[in-house]
Amino acid sequence: MKILVTGANGFLGRALCKRLESDPELYQVFFSGRQRKGGGSCYIDLATVADWGSCLAGVDIVVHLAAAVHGADDDSSKTMAHHARVNTYGTLQLAQQAANAGVKRFVFVSTIKVNGEETEEGEHFTAVTAVNPKGAYALSKYQAEQELFELASLVAMDVVVVRPPLIYGPGVKANFRSLLGWAQKGWPFLVPAQSNTRTLVSVENLVDLLVVVLTHPAARNQVLLAGDGESLSTEELFAILANALGRKPLFLRLPMRIVSLLETIWPAYRKLSRSLAVDIGSTQELLEWTPPSDPRQALIRTALAFREEGR
């Protein structure tokens, strides 16, 4: 089975390719991504009019991870246009050429942000939750989903959309890495007085889900929500990381009016202070799948890897 993985040099792409390459008798992996060598590779810029012909020759399944993410929450016309060009038009262009090349399945990794930025306490995003995308990234991903399903209704290729929340694991970057650095320094974490609930997904669990949807017949033309299957409060999350790093978790509990002010001047903080809970029950039932990695152990592994990098 020949699989083309776009975005193979990214955090998720590297983990997925490593998993697929571990079973060479079943998977033949072809990469598309910057600075990716070995196993057969190509680089196509999604922002341009591209010919994917050589990359798609003989491919059975495409797993599309590549995307524009910079300025995800921006709604300026320039950012919106760039994300639409890469994440919407670029995705559709690849999918149309994949269908013409005889690809059987197109797996598109979208984002839980298509459902919205946050949930009310006690509520969860589910497979039937109305969408509420905000910002350039979420809007472009949702538009790509719609275009893909329209295409799937016209061609022999089927589509699977996977919407993950924040992905973490050894080697994670961006905001999660900043949280690890905060915990390692032993600084008190600013916790909202109002309890929250966050659903994350370890890279191990997401990779396992992607491997399942490569061939599972029930995944055909479905939107699947991803997650660890268990949600944690930000306080629990920070405590697990701090303890794993050998630090005593310290907290400074803030009234919500201060939290709201902090979210205004530090937008990234809102992603930790508010709730975003995901119910993956429909994904588990449909695919007869259970996340194999315990989130607490996965968080500990992430923290220990971060500590080793520092050394």
C-alpha cells in the first residue's frame, strides 16, 4: 500500500511516518515536505499552482497534514487570503489531482477549531455540534472540508476528515513548549478561579487513529473528532508537567475579571484558561477504536523529553 504523507517534516508528520515506516511490508511511504529525505520524497508548495503528478504516481492513500498555521487567529484580509490559498485551494488542488490519479482515500487532518474556540463548562464538542470556525486557520480548514466532501460526491475517491485538538508529545513546539518551560522554571501558574476542562491529544494517540482510518471502511466520508478520551483541567495539566520535571506545582488563582484582562493582553493564555472539551465517543464507536496511550503517562513522557533536550 503506497501512502503519500504531506507535511512529513512537521511534528505530526514525523511521528506518523515513523509509525508507517516501522511496518514496511504493509506500507510504502512517500513524503512531501521541506527537508525530508529518504523513502522517496518530493516538495510541492501548496501556495502555488502545482502539478502533483510525480508525487501521486501509484499512490493508494493521501494523508494531508501540510497547512499554513501562522496567524491562525488573525482575520486580516492578507492572512485570510493566504490561508485560503494554502489550506483551502491548495488542499482541493491536491485532492482533485489525487482523484484523477486513482487515489482511493484522502485523509485530511483539519482542526477542532472548526467546531469553535471553546466550550461551556460541562459541555463537549461532539460529532453533531454545529460548526463555529473563527480566524483564518479554522475558516480555511472548514472551507477545505466542505470542498473535499463536494469532490467526494463526484469521484471514486472517498474522504476522511479528522479534527484534533491541541497535539502534544516529545519534541512539541509552540505554546505547549512554553508551558513546559514555565513549569520547569518553577514559576506559579496563573489559574482561573472558574474551573475549566481541556481535551488534548497525544501524538501517539493521533497517529494511531490516523493509521486506523487509512483503511477502515466505516471511516469513509466521515468527520471524526480526535482526542485522548479524557479531559483535564489546566491545573491538572500543569501539575502533571511540573511534577514530571521535578518541580512543585504552584498556582496563583485569579478572579475571572483579571483572567479576562489577561486574555486580552496575552491571547495565547485564553487557550489554557477556557474550556475546550471534546467527546470522541462517536469516533470510538464507529471505528471500534480506543486511544492506546494514557494521557497522564503521555504528558510525563513529553515533560521528560523536554528535560532531556535541555541537557
